[in-house]
Amino acid sequence: MPVVNGSESTLSLRKSALLQAAADLFAAKGYHAVSTDDIGRAVGISGPGVYRHFASKVELLMTLCDAAMDHLLDGSRVIIESGDARPAAIARLVEFHVEFAANERALLAVYLREQRELPVKELRQLRRRQREYEGVWCGAISAERGDLAEADVRAVVKVMLSMLNGTAHIRDGIPRARLVGLLEQLAAGALGGVGIDISSGAVTS
């Protein structure tokens, strides 16, 4: 899980393994159906041994959700700050999110489905950061289509991200390259519906 492994330079190999195991198990069975014994067993240690690295099962979940949001926010901000022309920046945002959705399906499933199990304070913080990520997209689209109402822009972003995030629920064994291609086509279609052609970097009237 590159997103988790790269989220913290001091992350130990054992912590990385535990996070990977937790993501896979939470995604497959659901948060409540997985015990710390299950997570420890998956990496060859006892359940109590998990607590040497994480204070609780909910801390594992918080770390996974934070890693996903760190990756999305950091990567999207780099794209916007790169100074690319606006249609190209939007195309890069699409490519970036598609890569995340295709490569990190277990992590994405946990983030989308299990975040409601977080404590209230942490869940509010996570959702605030989620709105920040959506705001990056809204800013890029508004800059390109200044004639669109703010509510319309938000709707486009929410619908498109929800569509791309749907990969977390796909059970069919679609080859990764094919999945990426489908997602990019769907995103291009959604943006084309509001006059943004990311295939050529042009904006249609």
C-alpha cells in the first residue's frame, strides 16, 4: 500500500504491515467484524502485540483514513501549484484521482465505508479535509468555467468523485489498465457535460 507506506517517513515496517492487513481485512469484512487478533494474525504476531504499535483498533482506522486524505490533498495541491494551464490541470487532477482509485481500492473502501466508525471529533476533522479536497477541484473547474454557478460546480465535483470512488465497490476482476481507461472515459464524459474537454485541453461552448 504505497499511500500508507509513504505517508510517514518514520513508519516502521511492522506498522506498515499492520496497516496493510487492517485495510485488507476492514475492506473485506467490515470494521466491526475484524478483531485485533485477526489483524495481528495476518502479520504473524499476537493480538496484544498490535498494541505495541497502535493504541487501539480505531487508531488503525484513523491512520488509514488520514493517509488517504493526506495523499489526496498533497497530490492535488502540487498539481494546482504547478501552474499548468487550467484544462491541463483538470486533466491531471482526473489522472491523479483515477490512479488512486485504481491502485488503492482496499484503502478507498475503508475510507468511504468505515469512516463513520471514527470518534465524532476525528470524523469532523476528516470531513473538513474532504471538503478541502473537493474545494481544490471546485477551484480548478470554476477558474475554467466562471459562468457556472457555485452550486453547479460543487454538484459536478461531488458526482464525478463519487463515480470514480465507485471502484471501491467493484468486485469483478477487471484488469487495472482497463479499469483506469474506463474511469478516465467516464470522467471526461462528466466534464464534457459542462463544456470542459480534458482530452484536448479545450473548452467547448
